[in-house]
Amino acid sequence: MGDEKAYASIYEEYAQLMFSFGMRFTTNRELVKDCIHDVFVKIYSNRSNLNTTTNIKFYLFVALKNELINVFRKNISFCSIDSTESLLTVDYITEDNLIDKEEAQERNQKVIEILKILSPRQKEVLYYRYIEELSFEEIEQLMHINYQSIQNLIQRSIKKVRDTFPDFVTISLLPFLLKV
Amino acid sequence: MVYIINSEDPELRIKYQMEKYSYSNYKAEELVNDQFFLESMKNPSRESELYWQELVTKGIVSKVEFDLAKSFVTSLKVKSSKMSQDELTELWVNIEITNKKQLKRKLKRLFTISSAACIALFITLSVSYYWVENHPEQSIASIASALKPLKNPTDVQLILGNNKNIAITDKDANIEYGDKGDIKVNTQTVSSNNNQTADESATVNDEYNQLIVPMGKRSTLTFSDGTKLWVNAGTRIVYPVEFKKEKREIYVDGEIFLNVEPDKNRPFIVKTKKMDIRVLGTSFNVTAYEDDAVHSIVLVTGAVNVKTDTKKEVNMVPNNRVTFSGKELDVKMVDAALYTSWIDGLYLYNSEKLGTILDRLSRYYGKEIVYDSNVASLKCSGKLDLKDNIIDVLNGLCQTAPIDFKHKGERIEFCLTNKPILPM
């Protein structure tokens, strides 16, 4: 019965994060909620067989993503998937607590432009790595690609940024210099 | 995130970083893939800031590369969609409802395997007066179904409201509730929960206790009002931690014998899946296995009015046996003693189908017994001593009927034989 409390606290801690994550694959709120529902029901009915997992967040993300993909497969009208492309969309916004507002504005603009040139797949990796802060092994499992591919995706993103915006650094990094 | 080494000593940590990774001439590409770099940017500390600053001033890492990597890592932010508090709560409620439904389904499956259709509900009454009531307000039945456990336990389980679970490994469990809320199991005090009401996190479920007696076990239960229950194998009882002022109400899935302490102001109500039974003070026997198809009531003495969930009604006299299969009520005269003998460890039967007898023994001893329809339709009369072990009891049966059995793993299989039958 002590499981019940742990179960409820997992919901409290992660349901909101799961929702944000799920909403990156679709705009259908109800669908995401349904899938979160199914993930938690499955956890409950399999609770005796569950392995101890070190990263609950990652476990829940994988479960939710699988749940969503199953729905997408069954009902293609939910979204337009190009199976070779990433399902994930990331709209990057920049920090608002920067010291210099004008600089921040400029930098914002740059970042948005840079992100436009990245492929969805690259964006997905960046999202997992730098926002959700998942490990490489976890990203490998989530995206079904190997370590090297992840590294490549990240490195190519940076290279793209460097090639497309040679002046990016000097423009955008004043705030950091001021900070340090 | 896992730190590479213990951050208790920042100086040591940074020294370690310096030695392990020179970061010499690192490009932005390499920096963004470095765990320590990522952590320093996401959760900077005074030390890590100084460390990276030093690398840049010393020219070990180029300022351009460092700044590119830093802005890359730190400027990424995502707009998040959020659920409202209402959405969060609603979703959680739906999850809980589905979970409870699934628990129910699972348990049903378990029961269908272990119990074929057999005797179901019989109630024997020795004194006074009772009547049946039809589904009132938020019933104990719905609470009982919500509290159904996932698995059939192998030991007697006493589940207390405050999420406390007591497993009783002894062969016979005698449980006693004192009038101060203390609980004794086989005369040992196991809980004194007088702080029950003070517990702020108490929910509806915390107001109910549950006793589960698995197949092959038996138990007795004495409530604080002095009412005593004999609980037969494969039975679940749900009851409030404290009886209400106006009534004493329990839920039964299985078979019990009750000796109810009289209390004119507080009728004692036994609820089962198909019927509600109300008493003021009497001794009677209830058998109501939820998953059995046919339910029956046997009255020993007194008078009884039975109402079913289909609004059928009948007045019973002593030694009446009422059977109810969900449609029609059928009344017959029987020997009531046949149906209450289990309390004394005896099983009496008169021209009973062998299938019914074997099902009862299966439940009583907690052993799976299989047989075909030829065996099931044989009729037997006699007496079995349930204190004997199951093999002795089954051997006794084999001497009186043209049948034999063998062990198949955990199961016992019965078949017809051509051997001569001894008179009983």
C-alpha cells in the first residue's frame, strides 16, 4: 500500500513535464492527456514487474512517446507525420532576465534565425540534451539512434551556426562578457 | 545530473578537471558535448565560473569558441504547454478510476479459474428478526469493490485503514477489536490506533478495515461491540474502523457465521453482492461468494424476509432454503444443520452433487480439484471431517463413490472407476 503514495507522488512531480513533452508531438491536448492516462494505468497494472529505473523522467518520456506514436500509427489523421522526420517541434525562446535588454533582443533574433536553419532532428537532439538534460544513452533510446549520430547531429548544428553566422559570437555574447 | 566527482570540495574538483581534461584548444563542438561544461553552464557555481574564466584568460580555450558554446547551450529555451490545475486533477481522478476497474477485472479472472459454479449464498438464522434492504446511499459495497486486492494472498491478511497490512501466518487467526480501538491477533496486541481521527491525511479508505482469508485458511473476528464472526476460506470482509451511531454495517464476499450482539438502536447490516441483510441481534450464517452464480439462504430459526437486487421478496420459515440465480427465487425445505456444520469443522451433506462437494473442499483446503461432468453429477450423502488433511478426506470420498483421484502437479484430478462401492 506504500506503493500508492509513491505512485501518486510520481504523478504530481511528472505529469506536467510529461504534458509539455507530449505537446511537442501534437497540438491535441486531449490526446496527450489520454496518453498520459494510459502510461500511468500501465505502470499501475505492471507495478510488480517494474524494474527499478534510475531516471524516472526518462522512463516516463519514453513511455509517453511510445504511447503517442502508437496512436499516430493507428490514426494517421491525428497528425501529418513524415516518418523520416522528427515529430518534435521546438520553439526556442531566449532568457528574459538578461542585463541589457537591447542586446538581449538582438541576441534573441539571432538565436531564432539560427534555429531556423537546423533540421528537426537536430532540434530534437538539442532539446533533449540541453533542455531536458538527458544523457547520451537516454537520447539514444528515445530517438533510436546511436551515440555517434547524436554527437554528429550536435556538432553539425554548431558548424551550421558557425558557417551561417560568422559574426554570431561577437554580436550575441556581450551579455555573457558583462556577466562574468 | 551526476557530477564527475564529489562537489563537496570545489578546489579539488576543479583541480581534477584540469588534470583529466586539459580542454586545450577545445572547439565549441567539443565543449557542448562535455558534461562538465554543460553542468557549469546550466548550474554555474562560483568555482566553475572562475575555472572557465581562467581557461579563457590563459588562452587554453579560445574565447570565441567558449562564447559560442556557452550561448548555444544557455540560450535554448522552450515554450511549454501546461495543464491547468483542473486538468491535472481530472486526469488523476480518471487514472485512479481506470486502475480500480482493472483491479476488479483481474480479481474476477482469478476467481473464475479457482471456483466453478457451486453453492453460493445461504443465510441461517437462529433468533429474532432481519430484513433485507435495497441499495441505500454511498454503499459499503462500492467501497468494498474499490478495496479489492490485486492478488489473492496466501496468508490471512488484516488490512488496517491507515495503510497498514498485517499478515498472519498462523494456521488459525483469531482477531479481536477492543473497545478502545486496539486490535489483538491471537491474543497479542498488534495495533492501538486511537490516533486514527487525528491523522490529517485520512481518506475514505482509511475509515475501513479489511480481512482477507485465503483458500485453505480460517479465521475468527470479534468486533468492539462483542459481535463475533467465524470466517471461512476464500472470504473477504470489509468493515468500518468504527461502527456508526445508527447502524453496524459490514460487507462480505464469501462465507461467515455471525453471532451478533443485540443492540436495538443499531441494527447490524450484512451486505453482499446481491442482497442486504439486516439484523437486530442474532446468530446466523452467510455464504455469499461474489463470483458464484447461484446464491442461497438457509434459515435455522426465527423469521426472515429476503429481498434481492431484482426486488424479489420472500418470507422464510426455519429450515427453508432459498436459492437465487439472478432471476427466480426458489424455496425448499432442508436440514439447516447441513449448511452450518462447517463452523465445527464438519461437512454434512445429503444427496448432494459430488461436483458441489469437491468445489467446497477445493475452497476449504485451498487446492485445485478438477473433475468431469460424469463425476460431478454423482450424488452423495454423508459426513466429512474437515480437520483431517485433504488426502484423508478425498480417500474417504473414494470409498463411497466409484471414483478415484491422482495428483497432476499442484492439481488433483478425479475420474470415474468401475470398482465396487462400499455402502456409506
